[in-house]
Amino acid sequence: MALRVPKSTLPQLFKDGYKFQQGVEEAVLRNIDATHELSEVVRTSMGPNGRNKMIINHLEKLFVTNDAATIIRELDVIHPAAKLMVMASQQQESELGDNTNLVIVFAGELLQKAADLLKLGLHPSEVVQGYELARDRALSILEELSASKVESLTDRNELSKIIRGTISSKQYGYEDFLGDLVVEAALNIMPKNPKDFNVDNVRVVKVMGSSIHESRVVRGMVFGREPEGIVQNVKKAKIAVFTCPLDISQTETKGTVLIHNAQEMLNFSKDEEKQVEKIFQELAEAGVKVVVTGAGIGELALHYLNRYNIMAVKVLSKFDLRRLCRVIGATALARLGTPMAEEMGECDVVETVEIGSDRVTVFRQEESDISRTTTIVIRGATQNHMDDIERAVDDGVNMIKAATRNPLLLAGAGAVEMELNKRLQQVAAKTPGLNQHAIKKYAEALEVVPRTLCENAGMDSTAVISRLYAAHFQDGDAGLNVGIDVENETDGTLDASNANIFDSFVSKYSAYKLASDAAITVLRVDQIIMSKPAGGPKPLKKDGHWDEDD
């Protein structure tokens, strides 16, 4: 008689291959470890002295940057808990364009502090409840800590105040130069009602060569190539925009033409030429002076464009073509033919300008208030460097947009975090029950910002943080705006508002809210159930081509 092996008493709920992780040890603490790993990756890139990361993505494209939004976009994070933090950070990037690093670093620190409480024996629900109380209290305190306010969005000095801190965290040392460029570009397109400020109206064009100091602002829309034909400058131009190639259209089916003699051969090519000439003659008669296409221009088409004195510009980016249509008020046509009056765009000046050794085309609206566009032309030695400068400029423009939503400014350099820390410690001391422990840990987590700024600047973080505590815990509001001095000229601390280091209130408010929500969501998870990945066994990799015989 065969021995009967007893089966597991648990019912077979799922197919083979499912993975279960449950309980504080397996699910919660493992999630916290994963999120901590991610926050440590971007933490060293925080602040003016943040280190650059060299990332090669799945397409083997190289990125050298300290911008957290770019780093996490190019890192293919697969851990579900870490993905939650990535999503929170991407939400911050899409809404406000800055402080993406703060979201991940702060959420990672909150979870690390929560792990200490869980190991002491607190239940995750108690930690979550305390964190929710601390978050709501912190966001209400934040408004009381405003150190300054943007009085006017058309004043050059007021705008510089907003963007200086943001740009210095990406391009330390160039904040004044790049700040002036961003302010000039923003003032060029600032509408009568600043609430209508559109970040899309500030474009960035990168022209390789020279140095960053040769970068400048050009009024209008700049494209990094010169016109195709002989016409280089047009004023008060009617513009036709096409997404199709300017060439003889090929038939979908192949046809055979039977030619009997030389005369028929000549007539055949003449008819083709007449057909092309008719198209461009009709364009010229309709008053079109500039033709923009998103595809190629044939030689025959270029010949007739030159004959009828029509300027031909190639714009290969669909995104740029759409933006140009909005600026000039045109409709992009998918077929070659004469556009109707309402489909044509208008532009005051279309000209060719020389920047360094490159010739570029500029579309400039001088009178229209709605479709004004300005371009910041960035110069630099390498493509990676110019990409990084572009990210700093984008963040600066986004901060001006944030100021149109709420003009309040907070003290930067870690000052507002230390003050929030102090206020929340006082709240925790008055809170009864177990919630006080979570509120205290939330306050301690805020210390990560000044500590990171110190560590990245190569300073002794323990000594400087203790000086910050001493400054903030003195009586009155004397130490309200004391933050980290990354240049370490005296004792490593300075008054951030006197040093003109400010952060946008809207941006910080959103970052704390998203980071807290992401951390609370991770803490609420008590089970991870992963199904077996789809697909069969992977084929063996061979050295040669897979189609070749052995």
C-alpha cells in the first residue's frame, strides 16, 4: 500500500507561480527598503552641489544630469512600491516642473522613520494616522512661514527672486546669467493679465559651439536651420503650412507607361512639370509668401518656389510644427494645394539670422499680443551640457508660472524645513496618545533636506544641523529664515531671505502633500500578490544570427 502524502490544508486559490508576501516583516519593511534605495539614488543630486548621474537608457542614449525628473524617467523602476514614489514625482513634474527630487527624498525618509516605529511595535494604522495628522498640520503651518511675496510679475527684480534658487540648484554659478535670460524671455511674452502666462511660449533652441555665455534671447520663434530656397527674408508674410512632402505625389499602385517616340517622352515629363508648376502658381496667386513643411522638398518643387519668390522652410518636429501653427494662426494641411484664407497663417517678419557659425530662421510677431513667442538660444560645447541647461531654464519658466497661481515665497536653503520641524515638534508634545510618536518622526524626517544640502556640499552635517537647531529654537522669530550656507563662508548657516534664496510656496506645498500621500499609501499595504509573468520560456541567445544554420 502506497504512503498517502497529505496536501496543504490551504485551498488552492491561484495558479502555480503566484508569489505572496504578507505581514509587517515581509511586505511593509521590504517595501520601505526598496523606496529607501530609490531615494538614496537621487538624494546625492539634491541642491546646488548635487552630483551628476550618468545614465544609459534602454536605447543606449547617454544622459548626464542631476535633474531628478530625468533620472527617474530614464531608470526603468519595476518595484511596485518604488513605482508609487516615481508616479508622485512625475505628478509634481507635470504640475509644477520643480521639486521632483524633494518628493522622492522626503517620501523615502518618512518611510525610513516609519520603519523605526514599526520595529518598536506600533501598528502601521497608528503610524498612518499620525502621519495624516502631521501632514495636515504641516501644510497649514507652511502658509504662516512665507518669507516674501512677488509684488509684481512685470518687475525684473521680483521675477529674478523667484527663479534664482531654482536655477542655482541645477546650474550652480550660472544662476544670475541664466536667470536674466529667463526673466527677459518671460517679460517678452508676459500678457496684460499675468494669470494667462503660457510656459509654451518660451522655447529653447540649442546651437552647438561657443560657450554658455554666448546664449541669448531672440524675440520670435527660432528654428535651427536656414530656409531651403534662395529667399531668406520676408515681411508681412502669408504662410501656408503642410505636413506632407512638397514633391510629386507617388501613386499607390505601380503603372506602366508605354512611350512610342521621343516626342511622347518629352511631353510626358512636361506634363509632370506643368502639374507641379500649377500648384505653386496657385499658391503665389493666393498671396502665400512662405511655405512651411514637416517633410521633404523635392528639387522640382524647390525650383518653382524660387521662381515665384516663395520662401521654403523645413520643420521636421511635429511638436514644433503644431506650436508654429498656434503662433501664426495657421492650419496644417495634409494635402498639397492652395489653402483657404482661414487656413493661412500670418507673420510680421520671417528672417534668417546668423548665430555663431550657424544660420537659423526666425518667425517674429511684433504686434500680436496673443501669439507672441520668444526663444532662448543656448550655446554650449556638448549636447549633454546644453540639455542640462535647458532643464534649468524650463524649471525657471515653470516657477514663474507657479508664481502666477500664488505669489507667496518661502525661505530656501533648508530654512523652512527646520522651522516646520520646530513647529511640528511643539505640536507632537501637545498631542495625546500614540499619534505623537508619528508626528515627531514626521518632524524629524524634514531634517533630511538641510542634512542632504550639507553632505552634498562636503560640510560636517552634524555640526551645521546642531547650529541650525540652535538658531531656530531661540526665542522669537530671529532664526525663522536661517538655512544652510553651501559656500560655508562663516559657520555654515545664513539668513536665506537676506541672501535672496527663495522657494515657491505652491511648489513646496504640492511636494510635501504628494510625498506624504505616497509614503502613507506604501504603509497601508500589508500584502503583495504577484502573478506569474506572462509569456513562455525565453529563447536562448546565440552569438551569430538566429536564422543561420549551425
